Amino acid sequence: MSQEFRDDRILVAGEWRKGRGAPIASRFAAEDVENTVLTGASEADVDDAVARAAQAQADPAWQMLKAHERAAHLYRIAEGIAADIERIAWVQSRDTSKTLTETRALATSAAATFRYFGAVLETSDEVLTVPRGDYQTTSVHDPLGVVAAITPWNSPIASDAQKVAPALAAGNAVVLKPASWSPLVSLELARIIEEAGLPAGLFSVLPGSGRAVGNRLVAHPDIAKVSFTGGTATGRHLAKAAAEKLMPVALELGGKSPTIVFADCDTDLAIAGILFGIFSSSGQSCIAGSRLFVQRAIYDSFVPRLVAATRALRLGHPFEPSTQVSSLVHPDHRSEVEGYVAAGIAEGGRVLTGGARPGDADLARGAYYAPTILEGLDNASRICREEIFGPVLVVMPFEDEADVIAQANDNSYGLACGIWSRDYPKSWRIGRAIRAGTVWINTYKQFSIATPFGGDGDSGIGREKGRAGLRAYQRQKSVYTDLSGRPHPWARWPADG
């Protein structure tokens, strides 16, 4: 594809300039080539961006905008993204090695997110509460101030939008820190936002290390909230730092999501959904259905069909339209995935398919790994306890409802769950019993920006998306207005006589 990368500047405090931090090399892992090198942000860049953001956020030109006027900014951003889908998709595919099919969908989703929160903002009412005296009481919402958004490498444009759109809609300024492995598409978003006419300084993009940029953002006294999507260990660290400031955080962390197949399922529907749930995005998804529980009555017939369907998946270059499973994001990440599979085998697991790099010479340069299914392990094995973030599925049998609920919930994560059954009451019953932020019944990995998303346990705290997603970036205030016109009797004033 005839595209080019832009220069190496980043957006700091309303100005495109070179960062003062360490260089960041973006690589196209599918071909093991370097895309470009950026000069990353430093702690000093963070301080500049936050100071300018606080100034821009307090400016009456932003503060005094009516809801529909602020929403107009979001609509223009949505239009800008929609008009540049192919460019955004190409940049994100080069940054992450995701297929163009997926990155187009992610860019389209980002445009819809800005459009949705513009509409939410326009239609959000304050509340006139019921008074219990001679006064009027109103519950109103104010912006928090400056928000830090820290996003992951696996789906940056969509993750960026899910944080930036509601934060701007709520009246805040935003400093965005993308992952070092995928900085380019966030800078494309920055250019679109700038061209849409957002006041300078309200939005900065600071690629850089978590140690220099992330830690400074969390500790900065003028950051009012941090919204983070990423690994659980980093999330815990951020939560501890935020606790020192009594600062709110939203943490969307890892997952080890169970998928449950009952004997009464539609087999074709279940197999297609399981494949999509674990192997799309090359398994690099927090909600990947990586633990598969199949009812023992159909285990011996179901698993071979699933294995055959997995072997039929098209593993290939991300720019090939027929590709279903592409390269992993980085050779180092593939090594981590390989280490987990080796650990599973060492614990007694049997590889039913995959478990190796592909033998295709055309793929030898990239960070590819074949879709993998293991059996022979139980739910206590390391490979069933820890997030792999790759195309690796462990399949296990279960006996009945009580058994599968106990096994599915026996994990520190609580992000998602898939259930496959023709029995709706049973599916509903199981879904309510599973500890997870999202449950899919006879489908998987379907999303709506109108529906809240988040996890429990080691999968994080807080929710994104939905109408409440706007309020998550605001502080609530109660306003009392006296209607009696009389001095309060406690004061006994004016004095008698």
C-alpha cells in the first residue's frame, strides 16, 4: 500500500514538537521491519502538557460552552476519523500487525464512539431532586479537570476513543499516553482532533515509557483522574499511587475468560464463536475466551470438530484480505506466548493443534504463531491461571452446572464469559452466576458503545461506555436554593424588637 509515515514530532501542550525522552521505534512485526523512530516524551514534556491542559480546561472559551456546542467538537472529530479510515487502518496495521479488516473496524468504532458521546452529552439532563423543605435542590455535574488516559497496544484507536471522547464531552482536558509498541495511530488521532478545531492544549499525545511518562502522569498533582487499560500488575501500581492522592482511577485490566459449551448447544454456532473469541486479533485481546469448558457428554465429538476448524483458519499477512490470524505484535511477545505453551506441556498438556511457529517460508520473518489448542490440563494449571494474550486455548471437560460455575469462577480474573446453549433460562442462570463484567450468550466478542464494559477482581475496577461513561469523568455537585425568603430560625436574627 502506498502510504508514508509522518515526521517524528509528538503533540505536547498544543504544539507539535520533538519529545525530550528516549527514542521509540515502531516496528511492523509481520515483516520484522522498522516503521519509523519517534522521539518520545519525557517527564518535562508531561509537566508542560499538564500545565497547558489545566490552563486550556479552565479557559471560559471551553468551560462556558453549552452542551450542544461541546458536542459539536465531538461530531467533527467523528467525521474526521470516518473520512480517514483507510489511513488510520494502515497506520494501525503497521503499528500492531493486525489485519486491515480489523483495523478498519476499530477505526470505524472510534468514529462511532465520538459520535455517541456527543449525543449523550446533548441529551444528558441534570436532576431536580425532591426537596424536603422550603428550598430547591439540584444535582449537577462538573468536569474533573485534566484526565490522563493510558491505553494499550492491542487496539489503540478504539481504546483511545473510549477514554478521550467521554472525557472531552464531560468538559475535561486529556493527556493521552499510548503504548510504546503502538504510538503512531494515536498521533493520527491527535491530528484529526486538531483539524476538528478543538482548542489548543486540551489534548496532548505523549508516547513514552511507563516509568517516565506513566508514573509522572499518575503522580502529577494536577491530574484529576487516570483511566488505564493494560496489565494487572501495572494497574495495581497505578492504583496504589492514585490512593496516595485520593484520586479516582478506572482500571480495565487482564482476563482469563471462560467459554462454556453445553451438550444442548448449536455446535456450528458454538465453534464459530469460540474461534472468533480466542483466535481473532491473534488472541491479543483482554476478553479472549482462553479457557474452554465442554460438557463431558459431547466432549469427545465436539473437540475434534473444533480442532479441525482451527486448522482451517487462514494464518497470513495482515494486508491479505483472506487472513484471519496475523502476526503477533512483537517477537518478544511471541517468545512469551511460546513460554506459556511450553509450561503447559511441561504440566502434562497435549497439543491438539498448533503449538509452534508456522512452517510457511513467506511468514518466517514475522512474529507469527499458529492457533493452538491444548487439553489434558486442569483449571489449576498455570496456563489456566495466567493471561497469555496470544492464540492459545485450553479445553477441559465439565459435568454439570454446579461444576462449571465453580471452575469458571475459580480464577482471579472476572472480565468476560461465553455460554453456548439452546436453553435460554439455563444460560441466563449461568450467566448471572459467573463473576464477570460481560457475559455473551450464543455469541462472543460483540460490543456496543451504549453498553457498559469493565471487569471485577484482577480484571479491574470501574466501567467504560454507556451513558454512565460520561458521568465517570465528572464530579457531582448538589446545589440548594432557598425559596422561603426567611432567615434561618437557629440564628434568632434579626433580634426581637
